[in-house]
Amino acid sequence: MRALRYFCVGILLLALAIMPVLAQEEIWSVDAGGAVKTVSTSRGAAASVVVHSEQVFYYDGRGNLAWGKGLTGVRRASISPDGSHVAAAVARKVYLYDGKGNEVLNFGFPHEVEDVAMSAGAAQIAVGTQGGEVLLLDKTGATLWKRSVCSGVASISMTPNGSHIVAGSAGCVSLFDSKGEKKFSAPILGTASRVSTSGERTAAGSTDSNLYFFIDTEANFWKLKTQTSAISTGLTETGQPIVASSGNSLYFLDPRPRLVPDKVYRRSELPISVTDLSLSPEGTRLLTAVGRNLTLFTVPPLPATVAGEPAPTISPAPSTPGPTPTPEATLSPGPSPPPVPTPPPAGDTAAIDSLGSGARKTLAFGGDITHLTLRAARTISSASITLERLPRLPPEVREEPRVLYAYYRLTPQNIAPADLEGTVSLDFRVPTSWLRENDIDPATVLLRRYEGGRWESLSTRQTSTQGDHALYTAESRGLSLFAITGTPRTGSPTASPPATSAPGTPAIPSVNPGPIPSSLLPYLPAVAVIVLLVLLHRRIGYIMNQWRIKRRMKRF
């Protein structure tokens, strides 16, 4: 029996040892024959392109070498999302090949070409030069537009459908749409050595040892401090997950809103430094280059929603580059990201010139809180209410633990609580795309108010759906900090029912342990084997005991 127990303990330790491997499965690994400089992979990693020893190599989905081209001075190569074409940046030229290695065309530029990227079918080709130019070409090589950035382009990337192009340079990250309109140009501290974008979200690995992540604009961003220069990043066409490499570490990040953004949901250590990586457009495969070895992995799944996770802290973009300390990454899961809320104009203020006792007035705002209706308990004059959307909360306010859409603050001027009669009605809206992406039941959307050191659910009801927004109204007993939240339909904690608590009545918090994170699912088979062994140990012990008895009886 003692031996059997030791055996079960050994199985348990073995299972714990292999659990991290199960979550990140290796599909294939090959020796590329030389020190790899850059890699690029297509959808589902059906095809990949690799640069080393001044040659470009094309691999199929099983890691078999299909063809190679010798190109003296080649810097980088890119494969189209569908694997149909390969583009290579060589000195002042870009060479375009089909999937069989046949040269389609080549075209020259006045400056050295540093990087190149393509949309599906090579319908559009983005080129970044050391002269600080970003160019978009069509499949024939004709220039559609040309734009300048802050300095020489170090890296360039394009969405699979060609809707957005991002360029990384020394000191800035610049995002353009397909027509060449600059969406933003954000200052960073180092050189953006590797960039990627989904259009709404943009990631950049910088030589200042930070991974930058922008949400729609340069004003909404966060950064992750890494151990060394964050040399490579990968971002899916949906914007999640994010993969980055720094030194010999791989970081898997979940950018969804309840995740504190300087945390990761998985970190893997490799034997030596990662040279480059490429995440497949749909986010299921990761190709890494470590020295001369190429390895294709499955990507660990995003964690499921976990009860009690805080909302993100959005850092304001620096006006001038300067060092900013950021905490080290730790493990944390979270839910899907919302679209950027519609902000009201800065300091959106509605005035109340005069309002007699008992009179009602509706104030209009330009953000997602659209209207406020109040009744005066006594005459109000020369007053106003200002609506602000908060990118982050004051340090003394704890984060809203639910799935967050946005924080708001309503600040009255020349209006005391005693001036208001009854509750204040607040009309607000949320995009139906946010409800859909987060699988949120529209009936669970709540407006919550922070008062007396806690978040309190307000009586909230849906009034209608208008265009691409769901409309709601809520009743509040005062004006302060507010949060628009929701609860997913499945696999998530249940939201507290709407309530209109009387002032001074303590709220009763709901308790829910939450679901099993999906990142634990690969471990379940090993756990099941261990449980089975424990359940059967008595039966196995009985069989072994009977065998010993029969063996002794044979001696007599």
C-alpha cells in the first residue's frame, strides 16, 4: 500500500510538471540551417516565410521547406495572410513572389527599404523606408499614397483586409487607414522594432524595454515593462490576444477590459533569446525563431471571465518622451475588450439659469450618458452640471469589479443635495457591438454609482434599441462617480439585481466563485487520471494483497 501511495504521488508530480506544456503545444520544430533574422506566417500557419543567411525560405504547414531564394542584402520578408504571396525588402527594392517562388515583379525606391507588409492576395503592399516614408502600393506596384513619419521606419504591419497600416520608428508609432489618413502618431521612448495592428488596437515592441498597446487613439494606451528590449509583437485580426517576446521570455497578454493591463495570462521561458515571432492572423498559431531553430506552437487560450477582476487603468500618453516606471507582469485573466466609449467633449457642461421649486428640467450631454432629468426641491439659479468620462479612477477609489464599459463623473455647481427632490434620471447608451463581443445579456446592463466607499447598483431598465446602440435609463439619489457595466450570459458571475437603496442602508454584496478559467482546461485530463487512481487504490491494494497470500501458500 505504501508503494502504491508513492506511485500516485509520483503521477501527481509528473502531471503538475507537464501541465504548462499541455497549454502550449509544439506542432513542429525544424533547424533552419542558419541564424534566423525574421519570420512571418499566414492564417492557420498554412505557410511561413523565414529570412536567414541573406536568403528567403518558404515552409508549408508541416514545416517542410518548399523553396528558397538567395537575395543579397535582404532585411525582412512578409507572407500574405492567405499564404499566396511573399514580399522581400532588399536594399532599395521590394521583390514580390507567388506561393510557388515565381517572381511576380520588383520595384525600386529612393531610400533603403526596411520592412514590407501585405494584405490578403497581395492586393495592397505597405512599404517602410529608412527615409521615414510609408508607402501603400497596389499589386502592380503603383503608389496609392505616401506619408512621412517622425523618423526612419523600423517596422511596418498591415491588417489582413488592408484597412489599416501601422509604422514603428524611433520615437513614435503611427497608424494610417487605407486612404492614408493618419489616425494617430503616438510618442514612445525607444524605437518600435516590431509593430502589429488590428485597426482598433495596435501593439508595439520597443527598445526601451516596454510593450506599448494603443486602443483606437494615442490617448488610450498602456504599456508592459519587460526584462529587456521588447523586440517582437504579434496581434490577431480581432486584437486579442497579444504575444510579445523579450529576451528568452514569451508573454501572452489578454487586453480585455477587466484585466489590469500590465499583467499577462501566461509567460513562457525558452532556452535562449527569441529572435523573432509571428502570430497567425486568427491567433491560433505562433511561429518563433530561437537561434537557428523554428518552432510552431498552438497559442494558449484566453482565460475565461473571473469574478472580481478590476477594470483597466489607462495611462495618459506622454507629451514628450521620458522614462515611466511600470510594474512587472503577473498572472491575471479577464473578459473581451469593449469598443472605445463615445466621449463627451472635455468638460461637457449643461447650464441651469433658473429653475423654480417643484419644476423639472432635462439636460442634454454629448457622450454615452445622453440626458439627465432632475426636479428642484427649491429654487436653483446660476447652476450647472459637468459630465466627464474618466480614463482612470482617482487612486482612493477602488475599481468596479464587473465587466466595464466606461467610468463617468457628474459634478454639480451651485447645486446642493437638498436642492434636488427625489431621484435624478440618467439616460445612457451602450453599443450593441460591445454587448455582442462580450456576450452580455442586455437585461444585465447596469449603471452603478460610487458613494460612501462602495459601488452600488442603480435601478436600471432598457428603454429601446436605436441603430447600433441599446438605450437605458437609471435612477440615482445623487451625482458623483458612475460606471456602466454588464454581465455575460454564460460562464460569468451573476450581476446583483438593480436596487434603489435608501441612503445609509449598507449594500449586501453578491458572492459567486466564477467559472473554471479556460486556461485550466488542458490540465483536466491529468487531474482526472489522478482522481481515478486515488479512487481505485483500495481495489488495487486488495488485488495485490491476494496475490501475496497465494504466493505464500505455494511455499507450503
